[in-house]
Amino acid sequence: MALDFSIILRFQDALVLGLWMTIKLTLICIVLGCTLGFVVGLARTSRNVLVRAVSSIYVEFFRGTPVLIQLFWIFFCLPLILGVELSNLASGVIALTLYMGAITSETFRASLKSVGPEQRDACVALGLPNRVQITNVILPQAVLRAIPTLLSNCVSLFKESALVSAVGMADLMFVGQNISNNTARPVEVLTVVALIYFAIAFPLTRAVTLVEGRILKKLAI
Amino acid sequence: MSNTAPLVKMRNLHKSYGPHVQVLKGLDIEMKPGERVVVIGPSGGGKSTLLRVMMGLEKIDSGSVTFAGKPYISSESADTKTVIDTDVRRSIGMVFQHYTLFPHLSVLQNLILAPCKVRGEKKASAMQRGQALLERFGLGAKADAYPAQLSGGQKQRVAIARALMLDPKLMLFDEVTSALDPELVGEVEQVILQLANQNMPMMIVTHDMWFAKNIASRVIFCAGGVVVEDGPPEQVLGSPKEERTRDFIDRVFHIKH
Amino acid sequence: MNYTFDFQSITFGPLWEGLIVTLELTTAANIIGIVGGFLLALLIMSPVAVVRMPFMLFVEFFRCTPAIVQIVWFFYCVPMLFNVFLGSMTMGILALGFNLMAFNAEAYRAAIQAVPREQIDAGIALGLNPLQRILYIVLPTAFRASIPVLLTNGIVIFQQSALVAIVAVQDLMYQGKTLATETYRPIETFTVVALIYFAVSFPVTQIVGYLERRRQLLMS
């Protein structure tokens, strides 16, 4: 069959709009999701059994089910339960933030655990009060160690965001599928859509390695 | 307080890990101001635990410690809480085997963190004192380096400087040269000898008998959780009275030669 | 909220059938992923750049694009490009299998490269030839080290398999969607479907956690 990639140019504007939606959604959920993940990561190390149990159930459930069903649940069920209309964007943001919160909480938890007990010994020997130990010694190290994995989490979120097309949000994937259906040119359109995702995700995965090397070299942590 | 009153008084210290491992079995040590006590003995004999207890890092089962006449640590029995006076604890400094510098902070930031946060010292003044201390230890050029960029010997000297920033009345050194390459041991021991010349009271756990001989004003041989022998370095290291001390010293020196 | 729950209207028959399809998809994809991923790992570690490059591109492409894009692309484009028309189940298995192959290849590669240099040195010192070193030292160590990641990837593909519902493979997700529409009971249906997915993945993630803890204990 003859391929004609020039067809893409006719739909350039629509694809750019779709891409913008994908990026907007990803960025919003990175900010909200990391914040949620940080709080939940701390909650999972809490001394309070109830706090620990609730946060664990949340994380395990969101890691243990397909993102697609999470998305469906929030799009179709949450409005019924809350009794309010939720815009597409709001539902998408809620669903992906909850997903991001669950995976980044694991990242934060692991990095908190990786700060060794000898750092605490040093703090005690220097007479640092508890608050200072946490804010000036433990947390900064934990966050630095978390950065490479957090970047990977961001790439995952960017990829998973394509799922919102399945519930009718006009992101890159949705726009691509629409064009592909209307023009009957799936090979050209879907390949270009895949290449756009690749062009963004691939450099980010390289950046993870780069940042990891930097942090390792400078701080050896 | 008269000059001869003890600086540290440990009374009947007991400590165990679990029901079967007893590391300290009724330890009594008194230390006068200006003394430099080197603690030697076989691994598992309780030396490092002794220092960690003294720093307030470990709970004890029972016993008490007073520091400069003030009650510092006490516990009635294994079931009661170990009471540690954190104000007293602030006048003691400690250096560890594995440096334990804060890897995310530069050398100078490592030095000024505690003075600024614990004593509320102004940043400018702490930085000035820190820089001066680094110069004294031959590390003036390393103020802005990160720990990962330093050699083991440099790291350990920074760790000593960091502890000194709080003007401790007693310094604890826990096997501070054990993790170092042999050629780096000297520079660290020099710094500690320099402190000794200024009459800084210290308690040192070390495997380096040469260093022990040179720095100690008194040597304690600790084994099985109790003090076996205690006296001036020439006597304990040169002509020990106790059989166990003699065995240990013979073995250490035979390995060396 | 004024919603009355009604779990009665959920018929488990179709969900059960869907789960079977989902498990078939997962198992088949894992066989492709575990075997194919290993071969792919050897190819991406080839010292010959011409061999290595295309396969690295293959791996990176699967790792850096959304799975849903891959699946939709596969279903629409493969028949047009190559003139092959396979059943939707086979297509689903292949799409998921290729995706898993890429992720598993990375897992194998990381594990092989993480075999400590001293182990290989010891092999040389004991007079083993290169093939023996690979067979008796590198691969057994690497394979054991990669098991937790392979299991995790396997369970991720179990979850990702829900995506084939979008291209009308009648898996658990698809049956759930249909049931939700037919019964007008989305909350109950989707909750039950989510719980079924959870009930399968959770035990596996616990096993992975256990294996990793045991490994760390053995290493220390």
C-alpha cells in the first residue's frame, strides 16, 4: 500500500491541541501527584496504625489495579457517588493524580528508608533537635535520592495519560484516533502519534540516567 | 569544683541486646579532667558500645553516668526508661568510624549546621569559626567541596572539625582510623594528637597500638563487658598484670610483626 | 450521596469468562516476554553495533510510548502494512507480548551487567573458558537476580491487558464495560472488576516483596 504522510499536515493544528492537552494534564498531575505521594510516603512510616493502614490500602489498591479501570471508575462512578457533575478535565486530573500519588509514595518511602541509621547517630552526637534532623538532614537526602525515580514516574504518568482518550478526553491519542478513523489512514496518523510520544518520553528517560550520574558523582548517595 | 573531681563517672553499667547477648556487665569507669583514655580489647568486648552509651546513642539496662558532677544518664532496670539529659549531652562530641558526614551538604555547611541550629549562632560568625578550624586542619581549600569529593582522611578530619564546632568538653573517637587506607591514618592521628596537646579530654577506641601508646594518658583493657585492666600506657601495654591483657597484646603485636 | 447499591444485578458469568480471557492473554504474553525478552537482551548486548542498534530502538520504542498507542497501532496498522489478518485474541497476545519482551529484555540486561566483575575474574582465575563463564557464572546469577523484576513486569502486563478491551477483545475489562452499560450499575460493576484485578495482582506483588527482602538478607 502507498503511504502518504503529508496527510498529517492537514491536521497539524488538531494534533497540536491534543498534545497540549496531554502535556497540560501531565504537568498538573505531576505537581499534585508528587505532593500527594510525598504526604502518603510519610504517612506510611507513621507510628499511628490507622494512618499507616489507610495509606497502605490506598497505595496497594492503586498499584494493584489497571489504570484504565481506575479511570472508568472515576469518570462514571465518582460523579454518581458525589452527586455532582465533574468536567472531563477534573475527572482526568483526579484519576491520574491518584495514580501518580500511589507510585511516587513508594519512591519517597524507599528513599526515606535508604537514609541510614548512622546519619541519625551523627545528628544525635551533634545535639540536633528532632525537627532539624528531619528538615535539614533526613528529608533533603531522601528527596535527592528520590529524584531519578521520580523522573521515571513522570515518564510513566506521561504515557498513562494516553488512557484518558478511552473516556473521551481530547488528548493527543484521542485526536489521533479520530483523525485516523475519519481519514481511514491509521498507519500514517497512528505512527506519527506514537513518534510524538516517543520524541518526548525518550529524552526524558535519558535524562534520568544523566541526573542519576550527576547526583551519584557529586554526593555519592 | 576542684581540679581532681572526676569529669566522667560511670557506675555499674549494664547493657544487653536481647535476652542472651550481654555487652556491658557492670562497668565502672572514672575519668579525670584532662585525661586521655584509650580503650582497647577484643571485638565484641563492649568498647564501641561503651562510647555509644557515653554519647547517649544507646539505651542502658541499668546504671548511671554523671558528667562534670551533673547527672547525665541513668536507668533503674531493663524495664525502665533510660533518662538522658540532653543539655549535658551537648557538651560531648563524637567522631565515628564511617565519618557520617552529611553527603548533601558542603564541608563548611556540615560544620555550621549544628552551631546555627542548636545554639542559634549567626551564620556569618559560624562560617568564620568553621573556616578558621578548617585552615588549622589543612582543609582551608575544601570548604565548598562535598564529602564525596574528599579522601577518607580528609573526611575524617572534617568530621573532627564538625564535632569541635560545638566546643565539647569531652571528645569520643570510635575507631576513627579503621576504615582508612594505611597511608591516610597518619593525617587523622596528627589532628587528634594536636587536640591532645591542648589538653582536650578524650575517650578513644582504637586497634592501632602505636597510636594508643602515643596518645593515651591512661589505657583501659575491656573484655567480656567488664574492665579487666586499667593503668598508665607503659604498664598496660608494656607489662600487663592480667593474663587476658597479656594474651591480647601478644596476639595484636604478633600479627603486626 | 443518595445512591442505593445493588450488587444483585451483577451477573458473574460474563465476568468469569472475561477473567479467563484476561488470564490467557497474560500467560501467553508472559511466555513470549520471558523467552523472547531473553533473546532480545542478548541481541541488545551484542558488541556489533549494526546488530545492536535496531533492537535497542525496538526496546526503547516500546518503553517510551503509551501501551494503548501500541495496541491500537498494532490492531489497525499490522493488517494494513503486512496484509496479515489474525484473530483479535492472537493480535492482543502479540501486542502485549512484544511490549513485555521489551521490558523484560531491559531487566535481563540490567541483571547480566550487574553481575560483579569479581565473579567473572574468579571464573578466569579458575580457568573457565568464556562460554563456561557465561553458562556457569553469569547467567545463573543474572537469572536469579532478574526474577523479581520479571514477576513485576508480568503483573504489570496483567494490568495492561485491560487495554485490549478498547479494541474489542472480550477480556475482563470488556465484559465489565458491557455489563455496566447493560445493567446501568457502573459503580457496582466497576468496583467488582477492580477488586478482581486486585485479587490477582496483590498476592503476586507480596511474593515479589518477600523475594526481594529475602535476597537483601542473603546479600548482607
